[in-house]
Amino acid sequence: MTVDEAAKLLYECFLSGGKVLVCGNGGSAADAGHFVGELVGAFRRRDRAPLPALSLCTDHAVLTAIANDFGFKEVFARQVVAHGHAGDLLIAISTSGNSEDVLEAVSAARVLDMGVIALTCGTGGQLALETSNVLCAPTRDTAEGQEWHMKVLHQIAGIVEAQMFPVGRA
């Protein structure tokens, strides 16, 4: 998948009234929150309406309650079930492509008939096998992969913002 194709999926999701859910662990969780901030807040256009997006990584009470009661691998899947609907889009970020909690979120999204975009590294791990919508950093190095992911997420945010809010329309 290309960056333009990923941006088109987000654009179509937003146009149809859907929302974007984003998940990942560690640095990928930080990237998820950052990307959601660009969509809900603004990327370049401060005069535009917010876009509906939610990071599944940022509510510590929800994360710890789910981890305690159901096990850590369910921390994102239960939130996908709670917030996701058919036509929404999940962006699943995992540099290894093998994070159980991220893979469980993808499975939950599929059950709900949500779209899925995976961001991963190297060969993509199991995550690359779970969706045909994969943006794979050309490295196995975690830090380099996270830098690549953030660059790609910024590109997507810029494209979507320009499409949703052309100059003269906020």
C-alpha cells in the first residue's frame, strides 16, 4: 500500500461519517496519540473542523482495568469493540508486527467490518499477514521504523487535511 492509498482510506472513512481508531505499544503508542492529535486538533490548518479519531493508548484507567481483568492482550480489542463500528478504520502500529494486543485489535476490527491499516517494519511479522493494507518501514531497527512511521503518519495527516478542507473551506 502507498501513503496516498492509506490517505484515501482515511478520507473515505471520514466522508462516510466514520472515525479512525489507532493503537500501538511504547513508541508506537506515542505515535498513535500524536497522529490522533493531528486529526482531532489540526495538522497545518488551524481554521478547520476536527476529524473524529481516537487513540486507544492514552486512557491509563481503561488500559489498566482491561489488562487487570482480561489480560494485556485484550487492551485494544475491547476498546475496538466499545468504540468501533462498520465503516470505521483501525490503524494498527507495531514495529515487530507481532504484538498480541495489536493483533487482537485487528481481529476485533474485522469482526465489526472495520477497515484496517497496518504500520510495521522489516517483513511485517504477523500483522502484515492480517491485512493487505500495510505500510512497512524498510528497516528492522525499531527506532528507525518509528521515525519512518511518524513521517508517514504526518504525510497522511497532510493529505487528508488538504482533501477534507480545501483552501477556502474549513
